[in-house]
Amino acid sequence: MTTSAPERPAAAAPTGSPVLEATGVVMRFGGLTAVNNVDLRVNQGEIVGLIGPNGAGKTTFFNCLTGMYKPTEGQVKFEGTVLPPKPRAVVQAGMARTFQNIRLFANMTALENVMVGRYCRTSAMALTSIVRGPKFRREEEATRARAQELLNFVGLGRTSEHLARNLPYGDQRRLEIARALATDPKLILLDEPTAGMNPKETEEAKQLIFRIRDMGLAVVVIEHDMRFIFSLCDRVLCLVRGETLIEGSPHVVQSDPRVIEAYIGKPDEDELEEEAAKEDHA
């Protein structure tokens, strides 16, 4: 937890304008409070990390932000407007996400998967699409070209005709990011983007996120890899049992003893006494 983080590439100067503001978010399931009074502000061009031990409420909070859950209390604003609890409306507003468990169309090609993400920005009506009229053909061509650009951007340009199910695990993760980017977001939320990756793939994922940030997007990342998160983010929010434990710079958060305790536990009295006895004997 105290490993020093490598220096991060410099970001473009943040504008300070908030893209996302979540205030007093509470999510209850019956008698269980999974998220309790959590606030989060994300500014343009900023990378914010969301950490916490298993069961801390991170993904539930993500689901509240992205319209999959309607918060029991509190509100979520995107560019000053309260978002409805509807994932499609959230995507159209400019927020996209990936998932902890990969959700690709396994029997579609990589290119087709990215094109699916792009369709929320098309406007051809049903009849035009059925008869494949001129507007449909123009939008389809533009969608295909943009999907290929995004595959190139994430490093999958040569896999456009490969079925998603045949791609290596790390490439499937990057394909999900490309599909999210196809929606033209202003904020992208990544749920454990390096889960299951080897060190080389993890480093490539980090550099990809920096490039996304450099496009002017805001990024929120859930991740269990502390070395990754502390070398990536401008700010980090730590949740424990659904509540905010601490929020601050990577240095401040990783140095906080409460964060260390949340991950590795607090030694019991017998362990403390044994350690003291060893020091006295030495």
C-alpha cells in the first residue's frame, strides 16, 4: 500500500468545470444499505480512482451513476443536469462505461461490436433503415469508419474482422473501451479495466487511459491494483462498507493508515503483544 507511484504523464490543465456531480447518494436494497451518503465530483480532463475492499459498494455506486440503479436518496448531475435513472438517457447525455465482467457480443466481429456503440448517435428512422435509404447508407458508412478509427486508437486495428470471442482476454477489455468511446462520451467509467491482465497488458491499459484523458475526456476507474491506480489517478476516493473513508491525492490516500487497515485488517491484541515482545527481546 505504501509503494511509491511512478510519475504520471502531465495532463492538460483542468478547466475546473465539473462534468459529474454526485451528491448524498444512498442505495438501499431492503434493509441493506450498500451505498451511504457518498459524494463525488469529477472535473473535465481528470482521472479519478474509486477503490475499496470487496463489498465496499464500488460497483453499486457506479450503477447509480450510470442509471442502472435509481438512488434511494441523493442525486447525480451531469454537466449541471440531473440524470434520469435510464442507461440509454445517460449514454446519450455523454457518459459511457465498461463492466467488471466483459459484456461483448461474442459472435459479432470486433468492428461490429464498436459499431453497436455508435448507433446511439445515429438518427435514421426505422423505415429508412429497413429500406436502406440514402440517409441510412451515409450513417452506416460513417459509423463503420468511426468504429475502425477507434479500433486503431485502442490498438486493435488489425482485428476488426475477428470474432470478439476469439480475441485474447486483454484485447476483449480494450474492445469494450473502444465500444464505450464510440458513444462520443465526455466521461467514461471503467470498472476494473485491468482485471486478469498481465503486467505488460496492465501498462498498456494505463497508457490507453492517459490517451483517453488527453482527448479531453474525464475518467473514473474502479480498480483493485493499487500500484496501477496510484500511478494513474489525479484523485482517489476510498469506500469502505458503502461509505467514504477518504478522498484526496494518491499520495494522501495511500499513506492513510485507515486505508491500509481496510485492505489488510487491524492486528489483534495478541499480535501486537507478540510484536512488542520481539522488539523488547531484540
